[in-house]
Amino acid sequence: MSSQDDTSRQDAGRPMGPGADLYAVLNLNRGASQTEINERHRALSLLFHPDKQRDPEKADVATEEFLKVQKAYQVLSDPFLREVYDVLGEQGLRIQWPPHMHSRTKEQLREELKRIRSEAPLDEDFFDHETPPKNTLSVTLDGTGASVNNERFTTASVWDRVRGVRIVAEELSHSFSKRINQKTAVSFKTQGMLQGRRLGVVQYIGTVRHQFSPRFTGKAVAVYGQNLLTNLNGLYRDEYNTVNFNCAVSPLSQRLIPTSDLTYARRLYSGSPQVAEISLKLRQRPSLSFNYVSPPTVSQELIEASRNGLPSTSGLRFIHFDRAVGLTFNDIIPKISVDFGATIAELATRLHATFELGFDGLQSQLGALWMPKDGREAHVFTVISGRGIMLQVDFTLWRQQFSVPVVIAGDYDPVVALWTAVIPSTAAALGYHFIIRPRRRAQRIAQIRAARLALEEDSDARKKRNAVVELLKDSARKVMSSETARGGLVIQNAVYGVIDTEDGAHELAIDVTVPLQALVRNSQLYIAGEGSKSNLQGFSDPAPFTPKSLRIHYLFNGRPHFAEIPDYLPVVLPLSEHTTGAS
């Protein structure tokens, strides 16, 4: 590879601006051909070339736009950089990729980049990535002394009930991992248990993971405690199929046949996440299970809207449902399992309920998982079965994990089961009504006020946008004159702003009539749907925290039309369904 190519690729890794989308800069979709990229680059380079500007202020703005166009062309015209950008985004361009990555086929490169995206955070030191040490503390409590004796339960004081809870076991583990190279990672974990005042088993666990190919991963685990146990795992995954094989054997054991698990899963429909799975477990009690899993069907646009959008007061604007059904044969009577889940995206919460019916009777699990973006996590669930009732609280704080299982009852007790489910649910409902909703309301109003103030101020971003609009006026005027003469596509008014209209949010909008008219070609307007339209020339983001739409009033063949198009959808004008009436 030449030094010139190396230099251009290093330049391509330099940030162009926060949130900039290279395809939007050239107004192209992700499937654009090299010819289309060359044409848009040529047209925009002529429009924003600094040498054509006599006004120094306009020349500075034109230079900035010109450099954006050159950066976009530099990346999208390079097959390797374009593939990296398509999969990993702007962060991928900052990584110094090893030479062997450039020689891979397009399919091999894409598979490898997808694996990297799913497995590790992207930074410039990706190939020397080390995970900080992590500790996990689990304390198992026995709360049966405070609840199983009904007479005592009704007469004892709160303090007596608290004293009835005792610690059964404590478990502490420490782990760390290190990525050796691009394909190999190792980890080490130590865990020990205390049962009462006696030291239980201390285990040392070492793991080596190797990526043999973009689709196949191997893993070897060695566990040393009272005995030596080794575990070998192989995982194959492509677009539709997943095969997972696991084999565990103790070299010092007299058991000749190792325990092994084999799972095969296949996606049922193209473009849909539904999966059918069959699993065979060869152990002392062999089992065969069939499962159907239907995860929530969520587009990337909805995910971004729920994470970065203007918060709704209720927090219930985006709710996604999932379900799973399974049938397991390991007893005389097969076990049937059903799982339901509801993910409340804005609240970063998942509610779930699982029911299993088999030879041992009915077992149910009800719980809630809270997982915000800052690394914290909390999971509370109740398990109710004929063998007892248990409440478990798991949470992650300061990169450390804590687990507190509490045995509420040693046998099934309907009264205790009811209170075990009702008390956490009631506490969550009260907290939502009196704490979460008021805080979200205040946060929403504060964000709207801040965005409105920023939009009204004469900021640098606004000055740059106005300067770009001035550069586009001549081109837009020529296009409008030509379209008016032929009775073609004339943009009367276009506004780019937030979709939400409550609490004064509708005022967060900008006029984009001139930039849109400049994009019209041969009585047609096309804007790609990938990414935000705020990256187009003459646009800016009036409210970076919320979903937006483009509202356009236009004439075609002298007849008025109107279209309102969400930010993540492509714009195609004219369309007959946009007609509003006769001229």
C-alpha cells in the first residue's frame, strides 16, 4: 500500500464534526454506486469551492463545507473505508487497522467488523483492549424465620422479624480479562464461598477464547477446585443459523462419557428476528427441548429515538414486547415453559414473567430489570414454586456486581407468595407516580426551554447555516425559475423541526426552503433516509435530543401538495398522495 493511501486513510480518520453523516453530506443512500458518488462530489465541489467566493466570511463557510464534501468523498470512494464506516461508523475510521484487514474480501471484512462491533467497545487502542477487574458479591439470606410461623408472623414486632433473617452463604468472586490480539482473549476468575462460618469451595477459573473465523469461535475453560474440570465450547453463527456445542469433562473422574450440550437455532424469516431452537443435553438426566423465541422487532431509528428523544412525561411512549415458548422432555411428563416480556425503552426497564409447568408442578417467576446507559443495573425478581418462595435482588454499581437471594419460605404459602409479589410491585408503582413522572416532566420542560434558547440565540451554528443558505440561494433561484417555467416541482415552504408538539416543542424548527429547492433535479427531489437530515447543506439540528420531521408545501404541475416525512425516512417528491387540492 502506498504512503499516499496511508496518508489519505489517516486523514479520513479525523473527526469531521459531531454526528456528521457522510452519506447525508453528499445526499446519497448507502447503496449509492461509485458513479453517483463521483457526480455528487463534482457538483458540490464546484458549488462550495472557496476560490469562487469573494466575501471573506462566505469563503470561510464555503471552505468548511468544501472540506466536509472532500472528507465524505475520501471515505466513500475507498472500498475498505466505506465498509468500515458502514459497519462501525465514525469511530471505526479512527482505528489504525492492521494490514491484513485490507486484503480480505468484502464479505469476510463485513463479518469481522460485525463481530468487532458486537464484542468490544471501539477505541484507538482496540487491539490492546483490557477489561477492568470486576468483583461480584452474593449474600444468600434465609427469611423463613420471619414468615413461615403464622402465629409468630402476626404477633412478632418488626425488629423480631428482622432478627429472624440469617445469612446462609456468602460468595465472592474476582475476575479480569485481557485481549491478547485481534482474535484471542483470556480471562481469569477466582471465587470462594462461606457457608455459615465454614469456608466452602474455592475455585480458580481460566478461560481462553479464540476467533477462528468471522463465523466460528472456540472457547476453553479450566476450573480447579476440589476437582479439575475442563469445558470446551464451539459456536458457529451466520446470518440465519447458530450452532453451539459444549462439552465438559473431568480428567480425574472415572466417568468415560463427558457431559455435552448441542443447540441448533435458525432464524425463521428473512428480515424478522423470530428463531426456532432445538437443544439436546446429554447428562445423567438427558433432556431434549424445543423452543420458539420472538424478540421485539425494533428498528435502529426507534432505538435512537427512545434513547435520545425528547422524554415523554409518562415514559411509556416506546414499549416493545417479546415472548418465548418451550417444550422440554426430561421426565415422564414434559415441561412446558412460557415467557413474556415488555421493554419500556424510555425508562430502560424490562418487565418479565416466566411460567413452567411440569412433573414438579407450576413454577413462576416475576421480575423487573432496570438497565440505564451509565453502567448501573438492577434486577429484582420473585420465584414461586411448590418447593418454596425466593426473592432475589441483583444490582451493579461502580462496576461491581452484588446479588442478594432471600429465601422467603421453604414451602409454598399463598399468603406469603401474594405479599412477596404485591409489596415490590406497589413500591414500584408509587415510585413511578410520585418520583419518576414528576422528574421526567421537569426534565422535559427544561430540555425544551434550553433548546428554544439555543435556537433563538445568534450562535455560531446559526451563522454558519445562514451563510450556507446564502451560498445556495443562486442555485435555488435558478432551479425555481426553471421548474416554474415547465410547471415542475417548486418548494413553497419547508420546515425542519421536532415531531412532538406539546409544551411548546413545535417552536423548535428551522426554515429549509432554499436548501430543498437547490436539491431539486428534473422536477424531482430525493433525499436518502439513512441518518439525520440535519447533515444536509443548509440544515442544522434545532433539537438534537428529539426525533424530527420535514414538513414541505410544494407545487407540482401548478397543484398544491403537502408532505410530512419523519427524519429517518427518505424524501421522494412529487407523489400523488401529497395532493391537497386544485390550484
